[in-house]
Amino acid sequence: MATKKKKITRDDIVSIYMNDVLEAGKRPASVFHFVKGKDFTEAEFYAFFGTLESLEKEIFRLFFVNTIDLLNKNTDYLEYDMKNKMLSFYFTFFEILTANRSYVLQTLKADLNPIKNLVQLTSLREAFKEYVAEILTDDYRLEQERFQKFQEKTIQESAWLQLMLTLKFWMSDASAGFEKTDIFIEKSVNASFELMNVAPMNHLLDFGKFLFKEKIYSR
């Protein structure tokens, strides 16, 4: 009796792809080359991913998803303020990256053009920006509603830039246990939340409104 073929899953394809990239030291030339000799077909690959590029994007998005899953299993995390949630995210996210460091370094340095390498991070970027918006609290939100949407986008983009700077630091970190990255995370997150203090901005906006009214209505 013939053995029933195991049905390939999305996670199987991700795991096989990452292993292939590490074993070969480079990306497959095409989907055809990737599935060649495997126990699944191109059609089965396309049931989950449209291109190899979309698979690469999904891998980095899954690093994020796994981070959030781990965080949400910690009941204390749900009670944290925004800064401590962000710190927890960073430490957990970079633990996951460290567990996959060889793959991350190889794929983010595969092309001489760094922009092409960073394309893999587009799905991660969108997921991370949504996360920042979700944990944004009133402590860091402007009182003036008409400025809130602009402020939220600014915070999201600033947070993404900070994550990319931390990733770049981590990729170059040669310290034992990447302890310098841990220090970088703590100092950079603390500094960013100091800069996010909205009290001075609210006072500045109130002063601007006062000047505007005085200029317009005192004529």
C-alpha cells in the first residue's frame, strides 16, 4: 500500500526555504529551482505564495507575529505602559532574530544594493506600524484632535526608523550575547520616549492658538 503523501503547509515551505538559502549560501534563481527535488510542486508553492519575494517578506513578517504571540502570553505585558511594551517588543523581537541570525544576515546582505535587500521588510514595516498605533496611549497623544492623525503617522515612521537603526546596530554587533544591542535598545527607547513627551507640544500649540486669535480678533 502506497504511503500517503504529507500535505505541505505554509510553515513547511518557510522552513525549507530558509534552510535552502543557508545551505546554498544564496537565494534560489526561481520557484522552479526552489521546488526541484522537493516533495511538493510549483502549484503547491503558489497556493501559498505568489513569488519567492513574497515568501521572503512573509518570513520577516512571521518574526514579528511570533514576537507578538510571545508577548501576549505574558499577562504582565498587557498591563505595561507604552514604553515598557515597546521595550518588551524589542527584546523579544531581537531574541527571535538572533535565533535566526545566519538567515537574517545572509538575506539582508545578499544584494549590493541595500534598497533591494530592505524590500523584504515591507510586510514587517506595515505590521510594526499597526502595532505602534495600537499601543499608542493618551499619555503621548496630543489634545488637539486635528493634529492627532499627523502625530500618529509621525510616531509610526519614527518608530520604524528607530527599529531599522537598531537592526543595523545588531547586524554589526560582535559583543558576547549581543549585550551591546541590549544596551542600545534600552537607551534608544528611553530617549525616544523622552522626545515623545507631548506636554511641551500641547503648550506650544495652545500658545500658537492664542497668538492667532490675538492677531486676528484684536484688529
